[in-house]
Amino acid sequence: MIYLKNLLFQDKFHSRWLILVIDLMVVLLSLWTSLYFKNRLQFDPISLYYMIFYCANAVLVFMIMKIHTCIIRYSNTRDMMRILITVLASNVTFLVFYHMFFAFYLKINVSGLVDVLLINFFITSSMLMCMRIIIKDIFKYIEATSYKAEKENVLIYGSNEPSMLIKNAIEAQKGFMINVQGFIDTGVDRISKLIEQKRVYPIKSIDMLKNRYDIKSLLITSEDIKIDGKRKAVEKCIELGIKVIVVPSSDQWINGKPNLNQFKDLKIEDLLERKPIKICNEHILDEIKGKRILITGAAGSIGSELVRQVLMYNPEFVVLCDRAETPLHDIQMEIEDGLYGNHTRIFIADIQNSGRIKTLFNLYKPQIVFHAAAYKHVPMMENNPTEAILTNVWGTKNLADISIEFNVEKFVMISTDKAVRPTNIMGASKRIAEMYIQSLNNLLFEEHFFNFNPSKDNQTRFITTRFGNVLGSNGSVIPRFKAQIEKGGPVTVTHPDITRYFMTIPEAVQLVLEAEVMGKGGEIFLFDMGEPVKIADLAANMIKMAGLIPGKDIQIVYTGLRPGEKLYEELLNAEEEVIPTYNKDIKISKNIPVSYTKINNLITDLLELNLHNEVDLVVSKMKTILPDYISNNSQYEKLDIKLIDKQMVN
């Protein structure tokens, strides 16, 4: 079989002139057949001249239309249409030639010529198309038989045009050792039907197909991975140990062909993503275009994405502020390699350093501040509470106060769901910062702040955004699980029931920008984080996606909750209400702000205690400021007991 394939279908394609000769033989046979039907083979010298001139005319038209230059094994519907047009053109041109030369000049009339040409059109076009289809199918059959044992059987999700493009591209390339066994779809009108000789199956048939055909992979397009039916098919494949491969959309193919290097394994992040978030880009453009923007924590996960997205809205420039030298250098190199290198300014500073921050404001005079700088790792802050206070509370207060002094238009603070009913130092420090930021909108009614009364026109508007974990951030659980799987396990999860909300970094930043546009001052914006994800299920799915079996190939080990960690995160306190906005993914917490004077005094006392490094006194003060701050799995649980005892005595 392989010898026959090599003989008939060599890597070097056959000469176009050979194909032209074969096409000419088909034309002669077709014309003879047409004459037979019309004249019952009653030939005369005129009929012979007639055939010679017709063939000469056909050769000329065929060469002009170049149908002999197409590679037959790759013929498609467009090639078939070219054949129809070419045969029609050859008949029409001959008819014109006949009337000009035979009938008018030689005065020779051939009876029934139009009928012969009409019959000839259908026979010639049918034979030429059938020849190409047969050769193409023979080649496919021989090639499939030759490599049948070596090819992997795969399924394609969907039976629409993108799916057809993937199938045809795979079958057209010899380098792909892949055999498309069929399609998976949810459309009732398509299931059990054949499309290009491949059957369409429902999702429930994947199990049967794996057993019958040894299915190795499911191919899906990179577009709309999150559609419900596709998600179910993907989850079914993960359960059965079938690899899920993402194929890029056809506009990303190289020279119109997909490359095997472009086929990527499905990432767990793809399963956790939701429907695309819709934002009003025009409003954001109006808000940011031509303005001076400051982003603190610009080298971090959220901060660096803020830089990327803000630059797309054509600001005057963006100041990248961070104290981490190497990551800040990395984002600087990335931006300079792109289109926006001239629109950035790099400024190394610690937000705790008032003098340095004032230098920044004097130099660049930012109009909008995005404050993303913070300590965020729960266990580390539980062991270093004084540093959490210095950065998350004092650093935020320092930056906000200076923003008022320099008449910043808007100040947007990036907060966290861990600030809701905090159980740890990090969450409590962020909640205190939230309270201070929210109180600053009442400054109009405070007479002693900075010894001046800001007017309503130049008052800085303070906005807080609150969301949960972001996928791919520094310290995220997903990179940790990946590293553990690559090492052969075990994968460590703190608790079987622990859940978290997840959002991609670009999604979170898009919502931050839209919230900045919406903000009138004093709001806490909450983002729709979707459904909470069970971390144990996340770990199990990642192991399955690596082609391994949880509990057999790689163990999942439960290590216990870390200091300050809680099982469930919340975006809202029980007593808080929400107000909807025009964007269904963004809501506003209907939270009554604390008086600026009160929270400022409390923070002043907290910072004074923090200065003396009296850790227990510092944490006790935080618990006094936040009555709902109850430590969990932490050394500071003892302070909750003391506080309760003190309240009972009083």
C-alpha cells in the first residue's frame, strides 16, 4: 500500500502539462459522447474539423483559466466552480467562433450545434470534477491506510465553520499524525448527522468513543472556550483522561495553515474564566486620554496590567512607581519594546516615604492615582503585622493625604475581599485603609485638615475597588500547583472544603478602570467574581489535565489552614447592602462611611503603637477599630478571648 502511494502520489507533484493532456482527453471523450447522443455517430469531414477546432479552443481556454495548475489532491469547492466556469467559457467562445468563421465565412452550418454543446457542457464538467474528486479520495484513503497505526484519533468540538477549518487543515497536512474521528456538539439538529463523512456526536457519547476508538484528544478553538456546552465537554474529557488541546483561530495560522507548535494544552485558567466582561471603552477613553496617571505597585501583577491597559487609552504619560527595582525594570523593558515607551516615567519610591512621594507629585503632578501597592500574602503578614500596618495603612494614608494636597482629581484604591470580616492582619489592615479612604470624601466638612477648606470643585474623589483572587498573580495557587505536579507531587491543599473566588488579571483591571469612570467619591465598588471554586477540585482537575490520576499518580495532601486563613472569602459584610450600576459586573457597597476625624484619630493611635513595635497592642488596637476582626488559626486568637473577657467585665 505504501509503495502504491509513493508511486501515484509522490512528494513532487505531477506536471501541470500531464494534467492538461488528461483534461484534453476528457474533453474529447465528452464531445464524442455528446455527438453520439445527438447524431448517433454519423460523422463527416465537417464533424472532424468541428472536433479539432473545439479541442484547440478548449486547450486555449483551459490554459487561460489555469485549471490544470491546481494540485488535484487539494481540490476544493472553489476549484470545482472554476471548472464549471471554464467549460462554460470554452463552449461559449466556440459558439462565437463557429458563427464568425464556419457559418459566416465558410457558409457551413452544423445542425443541432447548440444541443450538442449543452450536452457537452454537462458531461465535460461532470467528468472533470469527478476525476478530481476520485483522485483526491484515493489519495486520502491510501494515506490514511498507510499511517493508520501511527495516527492518534481525536474529536473536534463543534460542527460549525471554525471546526470545519480545523478538520480540513489537519487532513491537508501530512505532518499531522492526527485522525479526526468525529465532532462533538450540543445542537440537536446536527447530532447523528454526517458532515464531510464525519459523524456528529453528543457529549454523552465521549465515553463510548474513547473506548471504541481510543480517543486521545479533544480539539477546541481558542474562541469562546467558556460556552456552557463546551465547558461540559471539556470537563467530561478531563474526567476520562482525554487531553484537551486549544487550536488558535484561523486568523492566527501561519500562511493559512495551523502549526503544531500553535496547538496548546488547555490551561486551568481557561476553565475558571467567565463570559467576557463588557466595559464602556469610550467612557474610559474620555476619562484617561491626555491625563497624567500615577500607578503605585506598578511592578506587581495588578499594577503592571494597569500600566498596560491605561497606556492603550492614550494618556499624556503614566508614572510607574514601585520600590521593587528588578520587577520595575522588567516592566520598563516590556513597555519600551512596545509602542508606548515615550509615555511612561519610572520612579522608584516607597509609599511610606512622605518626602519621596511629594517629590514625585511635584515633578509629575498626577491627575489620577491608581493605588495598587500593598502587602498581600496572608501568612507573611500574620508574622509581620507591623510591616502590614506601615505599608497598607500608613502608606495608603500618606499617599491619599498628598493626593489631596496636590489636587488629584481621582484616587482609586485596589482592595481585597479579605477586608470583609477579616480573620487576618492583611485583611484587617486593608479594611482600615478602606475606611480611611472612604472617609476622605467628607473632608469638605472638616475645617482643620491641612488648614484649608477645599471647594467642591477641586476636591479629590476617593474610590475603592474590592475583588478576590486573580489568576496568574504572583503567589497564586495555580503556579504553585503546576510546580508541584511537575515535580511528581504531592499537591498541597490547606483544607478539603476551602473555596476561593477567581478572576483573571485583565478582567479585574478592566473593571477597575470602569469603576474609576463611575466613581463620584466615597464608593466601595464590588466586582462580580462568579461562583466560588473549591481548591481541592482545582488541584484534582490540574492533575487530570496533566494526564495523571489524582490519588494514584499524584497525591493531594491536606496541610491545614495557614495562619489567618479562612475557609470562605466574602465580598460583602452581612450588614452591607449593594446598589447596582449600569454594568452588571459592578455593584456599589451601601456602606456608611466613618467620620474622618474619628478614623484619623484611631489610625494615629495605631501608628503610634506600631512605632514602638508592641505587636499585641497593635493587633488589639486593630480589633478595637474593627469589631468584626476575629483571628482564625492565628496566634492572635488569644487577643479575641481577652477582648471578650474585657467586654463581659464592663
